[in-house]
Amino acid sequence: MTDVSHAPWRLADPDGRVRDRGLDFDLIRAVAARSGWTVRVETRPGKRCLAELEAGYVDATVGLSYTPERERFLRYPMAGTGVDAQLALRTDRYRLYRLPRTPVRWDGVRLELPAGSKVGVTIGHAVAAQLRQLKADVDERARTTEMALRMVAAGEIAAAAAHQGEADALIATRPDLKGLERLPVPLEQRAYFVVFSKKFAQAHEAALPTLWGHFREASKTAAYQRAVQELSR
């Protein structure tokens, strides 16, 4: 599990560390109880999570979006020629956030930025690839969404691409971020899945459909679905 807070899926303790609180931790505990598998959760920086999955040091992660690069070393639930959307835990939108009157524009096709400026993305987030396709200069120094938004507020970058639900909640509760505004057109919407390392998948091929089914059923709790619905607003 990524060690960065992302409410309500991963919640930090008072000391700022993510340990075992949040809806994704609840989901994993429910699947363990339902399936009979023993599950140990370890938290890591996002890039290290992916590196250890690729190496086969860990077996799975919860809440990862699809990219062709990730499919090279991870097992996603597939249907036909693509990822099985019915097995997504949730979807979330990326939005662009800027200071008022900053000439950052996005109409769904074309991205306009001030000359020489950068767009901040939390390190390891897949939206960075889309921004580069749009010819944006991407800054991936931020470990958290809050850090990326603070960089916008401080004028270090022209905009940040962030998950809408998390960014909106931060802007609503952090006085130093309340001046930021969200561009009206979503940058992209992504689905998030339970994925397994290739090593685990090859060793337990027959168990994968049942495991994905357990996660799908466990995600139907009222609390989890309320959070999912909040993301669609």
C-alpha cells in the first residue's frame, strides 16, 4: 500500500504516517475474512510499491489505475482486449488546479500554459504521461497532493493535476489553499483496480478470478459505496 494519505481510502495517523486506517484497509480486512487468505499489508513510497511488485517481492496492491507500461509487469483483470471495468473498485477524475487569473486553460483537447511553466503531479501518478503527450513540462517533486497544491499556491508551478475528491477537500479545509481554483473540464477519468504481481499470478492463476470477485463483493459496503458516489459528483 502506498504510504501517502489519500482520504478516505488511506488515512494518516496523528503523526502523519499511514498504517492501517481507511476504506482500502477495511476492504483488505474484509477480503481476508471472506476468502481465508492471510494478508499482510506493508506501506511503501509509491514508486517502491511498483518496483517491489515488478520484482515479485510483494504480491498485490489495491487501487492502481491501468497503463500499458504497468501491464507489462502486473496482472490486471482483463475482459476481451481491455481491462474489465466491472472489476474496478472505483473511478476518480484528475483536475487541473491553478491560482486565479493564471493563464492556464484546458478545453478537453488543448492545454495552454504560460511560457516556461510547469504542471505539478504527485510522484508516480499515471496522469503525468497524459500531460507529457499534451506537451506540458511536468514537475514530479511532490510526494502528496497537498504538496503539489502548495507549490501552486506559492507560485512555484502554474498548475497541479490532482484527484478531484482529495484536492477539493484539501482546498476546503486548508486556509493557505483556499485561493486555488479548479478548471471546469476534467483532465481525465481513471478506473482503479486490485492488481497482482506476475509472480503471484503465475503461481495462483486459478485463484485470481475468485480473489477479484471477493474484492468486488467487499467493496459493496455502504461506507465504500458512499465514498465512490462522492467521486462521481
